[in-house]
Amino acid sequence: MDIWTTLGRYSHIETSQLLLRPFRFSDSQAFFAIARASGNLSFDSPSIKTKEESDYLMVHSFMKTPLGNWAIEEKKSQTLIGAIRFEKLDFYRSEVEISYFIHKDFWSQGFATQALKTIVALAINDLRLKRLLIVTHLENSASQKVAQKAGFKKVKRYRGSDRYTHKTREYLLFELRKSGYYYE
């Protein structure tokens, strides 16, 4: 089975508290609530001011190519609380970069860690990827803590161009290698 068929089989993943599923346009209002709240997407996307900008971002970044993009829904409230996705899937190197965000009203409840650990297990056990990467802005300590809780190790600090502002910024690269992965 190829990687895309496997991703298709895992388009819906259920954990104890979360449903990881494809985005749907009915998520539009909840996504806008996440996108417009300060701090939620400050490291992931350009500043969102209008519902139209939010809809465009949701459709083009999460709905247009759904495999490897999951909406994070909190099961108890059936609320869209964030997203997790494969940013760069490199078949030749057998690696992927993973990104995620959670609505700040749901921070510090373990949801991002739970979602990340679930996607890590999928990437290593089912997709047979050998190296997983997470890139964070230097000042994004919350995302760094999530990465570390999921078993990622910091491998380097570097300077690069921000994809939205094109300003030079400081980043941290985290990695998890299949050889160092142990399922909990």
C-alpha cells in the first residue's frame, strides 16, 4: 500500500479526547475564532482580520489537499480547537515536518501533545517514516514543550526568513528519529 492510500485510511483518527478529521467548510466560523484571536496563529500564518481571509486560509491550507491535514476536534464539546498537519513530506528521505496549533482557550490541557503523539505513531508505525521534524520560532516555548513531551529533541538553532513577513528570525529545529521512538 502506498503512503497516500495509508493516509486516506487514517483521515479520521479518534483518541480518548480528540477526533482528528478532515476540515469541512462548516468549520468556517470556529476556524475564524481561532484565526482572529491574538496568539493562536501568530507563528503559523499571516495576520487574519476578516472572515474572508480566514475562509481563504482554511480552504487553501487545509481543505484543498486534505490528506495529511487534520482538524482537531475536542470530542466532549464537539468543538474545532486546532489543526495538525504534514508540512513537507519527503519520500526520498523518508521524513516529514509536522506543524500544529490549538485555540488558546484550550491551551495547557494536553490536547496538542495528544494530537502530536497520535500523528507521530501514525508517521512511524504505519507510514514507516524514519525522521520527523518540527520547526518552531525561538520564542514559541509552548510549541517547543509540546514537541519535547512527544519525544522530539532539539537539534539546532538557526536563522531564516519568515515565510509571511520575509524578516530574518530565529528558529529551533526538533527531530524524532524512528530509531529513538518508543510507543508509550
